Amino acid sequence: MKLPRNKVGLAGNELMEVVNVKVDLEMAEILSQSNDFFPAYHMNKEHWITVRLDGQLEKEIVFSLLDESFWLTK
């Protein structure tokens, strides 16, 4: 989805591509240390994170998070 940057705590209101993924609590805490991950937009911020999809993050990491999210929601 596309969100204004200020919706995830960044400066400006330019649109950025993001995806929400479910992660375990420990992983959410670890990932929140990075500039590529944010507390989830419109989701439970304890178990979901918003991932920035602007090309800075390796695709393999995004795909791994998507796989994990899929299994956590089953």
C-alpha cells in the first residue's frame, strides 16, 4: 500500500510503498531498531510491523518476513 511518510513517523508527506506483516513480539522489538521498519499502520503494534518497500531493504528479507507472517496468521 502507499502511505504518506508522516503516517509512519517520517518527515514529509510524500507517498511511500509499505506492507504490514505479522511478527512475533521479540522480532518486532529487534526490527523496530531499524529505519526500514515501523510500528504497524492501522494494526496491533505489538504483533504487526510496517515494512518500507522503497528498495533499500534486500528482497530476501522482505520475502522472509512475508513467509513468516503468512504462517503466523494461520
